[in-house]
Amino acid sequence: MARKGIILALAKGRIFNDTLELLKKSGISTDKIKKKSRELIFKLDGLTILSCKPSDVPKYVELGAADCGIVGSDCISESQCDIYEPIGLNFGLCKMIVAAKKGEKIEFKAGKEIKVATKYPKIASEYFIRRKMSPEIIYLNGSVELAPLIGLSDVIVDITETGETIRKNNLKVIDTVMNISAKFIVNKTSYRTLFKHIQSLSSSLKK
């Protein structure tokens, strides 16, 4: 299975372990990749692996720093990068939701202004604009659940796997923005110039 010259960007964090397991099942040895290593580049089985911050993976692929990548669809949607998404992968499953403090009545109606705390400003803004609402986006990079509890925002837009963190922080889910899973993404130029190699890799991932 020739994969000569392919650069694959992998998202660190939530889906990293599942990604390594998928590569292993696809016949790619991942022994050289140490999960707690500070190294960012690994060479294995004809692949060059880039270990990246999840939000950076789509941009690396779009700009050609990587030929392809594996990352959550939340990062793809937020980045709005111009890339191919040939296959979805059956892991990293979760939801992006809108949540508010329990007991708070949030009205979703046209023209209403709403304060939204989130790590995903583009997705959140588009969600409320589609509902003809006027969102004031408050970008936070962590612990967004705190925002409605202290009156910083009316709602949050964030991802959840089980909803446990939402419940433990006295919040309630109002709506689902989108379902999320890991995806294999490809640079458009690389898809043409390395077609056979990328097809070989993507086919092995689907087995």
C-alpha cells in the first residue's frame, strides 16, 4: 500500500486516541507516536504525521501544509475552509448544543437579541442568524458553562458527548445545533496530484 509523500494532520485531544486506533486497524504502525510526547512530527509507514491543535487541522489541509487530515466536523464547520470531505469516520461522536441555566426562559423569536458564550463564534452566529435573531457573541476558550451561571451570557453553544457536564453545572439543553463526528479531509490540489495514494489511504480507513 504505497503512501509515499503523504502528509497527514491529526487532531490532538478528544479524538486523538481513537484516531491512532483507526490507523493501527488500517495497517499503519503507530508505535512511534507517543501520546504524551511534545514531538509534533512523526515519520511512519510512508506517512508524515503532524500532531496539531484540532482547530488548526482544516487550515493546514486547506493551505497544503498537509495533504489530508483527521479532525472533528465541528472544527471543519467553524473553519469554513475550502477542502474535500470524502469520508466520515465512526468515532468522535457528539453534539453541538445550545444550553441555558435551568429555570431561565429563553425565547427564540425573530428580532430578539441574545448573548451567546462559545468557542465556536461562526457556527453560533450562523445558527441564531438563521432564526432571524441578533446574537452578541462572547468568545471564550474554556469553561463556557460558567458564562450563563454568572450572568455573562444568556446561553452557550458548545459540544457535549453525554450531557453530564451540562447537567452538573445546572444547565439545560435547549436545542441541537449539529451532530458531530470525526472526518477524513483532503487538500484539493493533493487530491489530484496524489490521488492514488490518498485513495489507498482513505480506502484503508473505511475498512
